[in-house]
Amino acid sequence: MLQVVQNIWNVPDLRKRVLFTLAMLAIYRLGNHVPTPGINPQALIDFFEQNRGNWFGLVDMFSGGNLAKVTVFALGIMPYISASIILQLLTVVWPYLEKLSKEGELGRRKITQWTRYGTVLLSVIQSSAIAVYLERTTVSNQFQIVENPGLAFKVMTVLTLTTGTAFIMWLGEQITERGIGNGMSLIIFAGIVVGFPRGVLDTFFMIQRGELGLLTSLVLLAGMVLVVGAIVFVERGQRRIPVQYAKRVVGRRVYGGQTTHLPLRVNTGGVIPVIFASSIIAFPQTIASFFQTSGEWMQTVAEQLRWGMPLYNLLYVTFIIFFCYFYTAIVFNPDDVAENMRKYGGFVPGIRPGKRTAEYIDHILGRITFGGAIYLALVAILPEFLISGFKVAPIPLIGAPLDMFLSENNLGWITEGLNIRFYFGGTSLLIIVGVAMDTVSQVEAQLIMRHYDGFTGKGGKRVRGRR
């Protein structure tokens, strides 16, 4: 590893890219100390301490603690991701966008420009909702979070948070263009890992106070290592379909005749299905929280969709599986792949080219996508269990007896959780591992291109990223 770091430092262009990336991430972290004007800091801290285990705690974790302080970067990069997802979905249903996406660099620039406009629009909407919600919120000690509510505070909050999101978007684009790795992914990565030291210290203090047993801590550590290993294994997992190319004679040259393979990733959708599912489930709870005058039915729905509730777990898993298939259908078209193979004389041994090949690829893709969807659902549901457990009492007919049985047999931790801030769980863990693998693969490619050994050393297999 030390040799790899030395090799990176010996390549001037790579050294500049790494230092530039670190500088941009440092600027992003400086925004964590620039609060939005008009906020009572102590009341805000008390509020988030009370809501650490719900949707607000989850969003705060992804923003790197910016939301809990309502800093200039409180919205994080999520508006940009939402705008990108919306345009990606519109590309499938809107022929103009589909045509634009196939026009090369010019079309991509146009879509990127629309993504920026969408980011600003979503930032204005979300920052307005946050301003209204903060004005109406009072913590348990009767302190108002906003010291001087009114139109001036709303306008200042909207301008501050929208400008902060636009600046983060610019930072991410600069990192992608002049640094190492995908800028937006690295910003999310930095926002998540910054809470890891605090999580380690909190766990250590809980062990000292006797709130968490040493054996439980070791089991938690072993479980974290196993989950990380499983994510790396699945993210690199592929189903390779053998492809044979027929020989073609063009003039005096002979083309084709080689055997290769078509790699199908087990988790084609990446972390996108989990983000989609989380957004849809959080929508009713968010609406009910922002508008306290909502009806009783909205409050009931929001209560049933809290972490650990049976309806939440059922819908969460269902949406993840659905969006895994939906997003895979968007990014991978078996008909186009089969047609391209046929044009260049390629075929799958034993399968007729054209429609039969497309059906064969689609059949295999559907099977491995199901395995990838189950894997995503299991990893995504882990932090909810550790934080708040699985509430079984609301289950019809068997809920109450099952809850009583668990309580009488010292199994209450199943329904109450372990009260642990498990930072490397769920969506955060998927992002961390995926971004790390992608960044390492890019650095390794740069080193190998300049005849240096990568992270795997001489003769080692290259580390594959998410792309």
C-alpha cells in the first residue's frame, strides 16, 4: 500500500488530481461550520436528538451532519440526484429526450443543463418546506427553533440553502472533470464517512457505561465485516454469457473468430432502487410533518410508515424489488444488445441470433436481478433493525401474542432494536463500498497506464468499479 501511495505521488498529473479532489472535499466540509442565519442552535440540537431514529436522522446522516445544524449545505447533493433520476426516467417516456441522449456530447450537455435547472427548482421547493417546518416546530423545552420567524427568514433560508446546493453541484462537477472519481458520489461518500468516528466513540462510551455488552460489540463488528465482504462480493458479481464472433474477410484482412463474453452484473441498478424506495415511503411522513394541519388519516399513515413498523418493512422491500427490475429495464435493453451482436457477426452458442438471443439474455437478466434485489433489500433493512427493531404488535391477529411472547422470553431487542448508530448499514454502506471500489479502479487504471503497479500488485486482477 505504501508503494502504491508513493507511485501516485511520483506521477505529476495523478498527484495533482488527487490533491485537487482532497481540496474540494475539504471545502465541502468547511460548509458544515457555516450555519443558516436566524436559527437557535441549542433548540435545533435538542430537536434532532429527539428525532435521531426517524427519517430526519437518516437524511442528516447522508448530509454529513449539515441538516442537523441547518448549514448552507443542509440540502446536500440530494436535489441534484433527484433531478438526475427524474430526467433519466423522462428519457424513457419522452421521445425528444431519448433522441437528445443519443446525439453524443452535445445532447449530454443539454441534458446536464436541464439537470442543473431541475436541481435549483427542487432546492427552492425543499428549502421552502424546511423553512416553514422550522418556523412551526417547538422542542420539548418550549424553545422555538427560529428566533425571528417571518417572510425575511423564509427568503433568507431559501436563498442560502439553494445557493449551497448549487455550489455543491459545482464542486462535484469540478471533481469529476479535474479530479479522481465521480464528484457527486465522492461528496456523498464524504458526508457519510465523516460520522464514523463519532459512531465509534458513541459505541465505546456505551460499552463503558454498560449499555452495550462487549460480546454484543464483537458480534456487531463481525457482522459489519461480513456485510462489507458480502457487498463487495455481490457488487463485483457477474454472469458471463459466452459470445462467439464469426470470421469475416474484408479485403486481405480477417476479422472476428474470437470468443468473448457478455458480462451481466448481479446488481445492475446499484443503489438507485434503495433511494427510490426510501423517497416514496418517506413522502407521506414528510408531508404530515411539514403540514401539522393534515388530516388524521395522514397522521395514521405516517405513523404506520415509521422505521420498524410492519407496513414500512413490507412496502420498503416490495419497492426495492420493483425498482431493481424497473431501473435495470431502463439502463439495459436486451433487444439492442442482441441486434448489435448480430450486426457484427456475434452469437451465443446454441442460441439463434436476433429475437431468440434477446429473449435468452432477458431471461438470464431477470433471474440474476431477482437475486440482486433480495440482496439490496436485506442490506437496506439492516440499519432499521439495529436502530428501532421490528415492531410486531401492529400485525393483524398474531401481532399482540407474538409481541408478548418475545417480551416474556427476553427477546425484546427484536422489537426495540439495539439503539446503535450503525453508520455502515443500508444505503450508506452500499454507497461507501461502491464509491470506494470505483475510485480505486480509476486510480489503478491511471497507474497501470503509466506502467506502475496498482493496488493489486504485479499480475493481480484489476479491481472493477461499479460502472
